[in-house]
Amino acid sequence: MVKALIYDYDGVISNSVNVKTEAFAELYRPYGREIEEKVINYHLANGGISRFEKFKYYHKNYLGIDLDEIQIGLLSEKFSQMVLQKVINASYIVGAYDFINNQSNKYIQFICTGTPEEEIKIILEAKGISHLFKAIYGSPLNKRTIVSTILSKYDFKPEEVVFFGDASTDLDAALYCGIRFIGINSDQFGDDIEHYSDFSNLTFLV
């Protein structure tokens, strides 16, 4: 029997993936079109990885620069300033709000995202939906750690939890912890993975 639902945010609840894609592109545009395209492609192929890890990767692999923690923090702060209000303003994935609101009376709900934890809390509060979630988790914790924490802290068995995600990191965390995964709004999942274009035709749960 399912007791808890876990959601990623960008691309699952909100149409905000492009907001962050554009921000990464803008930050790396001064390094040339080739670098910008590499950054965009990596970002789109690796949703769910925190911006802290992405900045390290981009600079190391594309620019040959090892960033220290202060530099990463400055880049992350600039990125946050660029995207925060745009993410708040982004529309919901079709059916997401109604689904989450309706399920809140039946299941315990959580957020598991690569967005910095304090930032996602601000976003959910501004959207007026933070009260629908028992707890909100973000980076620097990775998604395996977040899901494991939810299972242990709230004493759930794996079969009692479902993860809604759109990225390989979401699927990886679900498989790692042995919980059911449902793909949302992503074309990267094959027929062997349960997935839907949005929440409009998703009936739940058994």
C-alpha cells in the first residue's frame, strides 16, 4: 500500500527547465558558441544534478579551470538571482497542481530536487504550495541520499513510496532505493519505464 509520494520539481511540477537552460547558456556565452552548446547539452542530458556540480564540471572539462568553493558559491548566487523569479512565475505542468493538491489528503508528499534547498523552499512558498509537502529536500544532498533519508526518517518501506521524476538522476535514486518510479514529461524513458506526458490522465493509486 502506497503511503508517500516524492516529486522532483523542474520539469515535473513546473515548466521551468528552460529557465535554467537559458541561465546556464547566458553565463557561458562569453566563452564562445561551442562552449555554450556543450553546457546546454550537458544540462539537458543531466537534469537533477545540482548546479554546484555542473559549474565544477563545466569549468573543469570545458575551460580547464578548477573552481574553488568560493568561486562556485559566487556563480551559484548569480545563477539564483537570474532564475528565481522566473521559476516562480513558470507555469505548472498540465494537471500537476490539481494532482498534488488532491493527493495531499491521501498521501504524505515530499520534494526531492537538485535545486538548492533554501531556494526551492522560497519557490514553493511563493507558489503557495509548500504546505502540501511534509518535507522539502534539495542540494547539496544528492537524490539517492534524499530518498534514503525519507525512507529511514519516516520509516517507510520501499513498496510504500513512489517517485515522480523526469531525469536519469530521479530514476537512479528510485532504483537505488527500490521504490516505484513514474516518469513525467520526458521522452528519455523507454517502454520498460512507466511514464506519462503530464498529470492530466494519471489516475492514482493502488
